Amino acid sequence: MRYVILFSIAIFSSTLINAQTIYDLKEVSVSNKRIVDTVFGTWKYSVADYEFMDDKLVVLTFKKSLEHPSIHLIDANQKVLSSYDLPDEAQKLYKDYMGFVNVICANHIYRITIEEDVLHLASLPVEDYKRFIMPCVDSAYSSIYFSNYQHDYPEFTYYAYNTSNKNFQAIKKVGDPEVIHDYNMEYYFLPSKERLQARKLANYYGVDFHRLAAAMNGYTSSMYYTPLYSPLFIMEDTICVFDHSSNAIFKYDGKLNQLDSIPIDYNHPKSWREWKNEVIIDKEANTAYALYEKNGFCYLKGINMYTGKLISSFKLSNQNVEKIKIKGNYVYYIYRPFESLQEKFVYKELITN
């Protein structure tokens, strides 16, 4: 349905009787079709990743491959304010728990800062950054929250480090009992000679021999293994652990007292392939969404943080989108039309229910 509204304003002069001036305004089109806005795009290069920095956007771009990448600072009018060519093969942009945007490269990590709309990059020690910064997920109440998560092990624990008293405290252990059972059974599938080897190596490195056996069998690289996904977010000053293995959202206060445990089932839809194993938080609107995909279209389904139930569903207009992020009730993503010569652009849509 489409309407065209024509406005005419008749202004009568206060001094001249019967004098009339007519102003014709431009046509305004009103449509019920959803609007997809281009946040940034150019035919010169493609966007590989993006991050928000206050009211501006930092985009990681490439022409043919990420072996020769660049980063650009973009304002709200899609104007490129500053650019920087990276000397290393880029992998992604990464916003750490302190709010800094970093470029993760093959051999370097660069921290991005902005001074008077000019990009500046500082090289960080790679091993220290990966060891001490990347495990941290958020901060609040003078504490830093981190985990000992490892992709190849089906169990990990969230901790809090209090920067005031320098104390560490465990928050919650996350694990999938069924996967852990299968993981440990890999040891018993090894031949006797390899079991002995696994035990010797475990004693030498001081690790559990079950972990070495699973690695030797390649279990965590097989189709039977799914890495744990139980993210921690700070929402309205509440620490929320989305424990999908336990099918519950656990809430804690600043003193790490458990406030609530909310049952969830959104991670077990009728068609299990639709669940993308991802929760996206809109920090500005303080809302949480579960991500699904069907026939190439992504769906954002709002999670009620008091009941754990799904309360809304929003279907993105374009298929096969990448790098979905939500900010201020808008969903952002990277997209290139199918069979198009266009490069990858950044788009946004207003989330409506």
C-alpha cells in the first residue's frame, strides 16, 4: 500500500484582506515496505568487519583478500575521515572488555585510538594480550569477569577478579555432562600402546590423560563434538550467564550472589538446525536476542529476561548476511546481493515486532 501526500499551506496576510500565498511542498512517499539503510559501502573495496566507536564506525576492508587490508574511520554521513593500511594479514576486529577496538592480525595485534578524527594504531604484545585480555568478557562492580574456556574442552568456569582487593572468586562452572562422558571415553577407544603413551605424556605435562587421548583421536575436530556456548553478559547491572547446557539463565548481583535461575528452551527449537547457537545483546536497549536461520534468512527472536521465553521475532530482509550486531534497536550486518558485482556493504534495519 502506498500513499502520496501533497501538502498546501495557505497563509492569510494579517494586513491585507483576502491576500493569499500558497506554498507547494515536495511530495512525501509513505510505504509499508521495510527500509534497509546503507551504513557504509563503496565500489572500491569490500567490508570484512566493523565495530562501533562512539558515534562513528571503524571498518576493516580489503580489495582482493585480507592479506592487504585497510581500516577506515567513517562518520554518520558515510564520509571516510581517516584511513590506515595494515602491514599484516588481518583476521578480524575485536572489541575487548575495556571497550578498545583492536585489529587481530596473523602476527600482530593493533589497538585503535582516535584523536581529532584521525586513526592511530599501537602494536600490542600478542601472547600477553591473548593470555590476559582475550579471556576477559566484561567488567562491573570494580571486577573483571573472565573464564578459562578452551575450544577443545567441554567444560569451563567463569571467575571474577576484584581490582580493589585483588581477590579471585569463581562464579559458575559450565559443562555438558553427556559431551564430557563421550570426551572421556575416547581414552578407552585407543589401542593399549597409545593409552600408555597418553598416560606418559599426561604425567610429563601435568594434564588429564583423557584430554590427551581425545586430542590423539581427533574427537574435538569431528562432527560429534560441539564447543560449549554459554556466554556471560552484564545487563542492567546484573551478571547473566546463558548456560545453554543447563537450559537456564543464571543471574548474579555484584557480590556474586545468585539472584535467579530462569529456565529456557529457545536453544531447542523443533528444527534444531535453525538455532545458530548465538545470543546477541543490544547494550543500548538492554535487550537480548537469540539468532536463528531458515532458508538463508536470519531471524532475531527477543528473549524475555524474566521468563526466559521468546517474545518477538524479526526476519532480516536479506539472505546470507554476515557479522550481525545490534545497537539501539537497529540490526547491522555485512551483505552483498547474490550474483552481484557490488562489494560487501554494511547495512542496518530497524527491528520491529
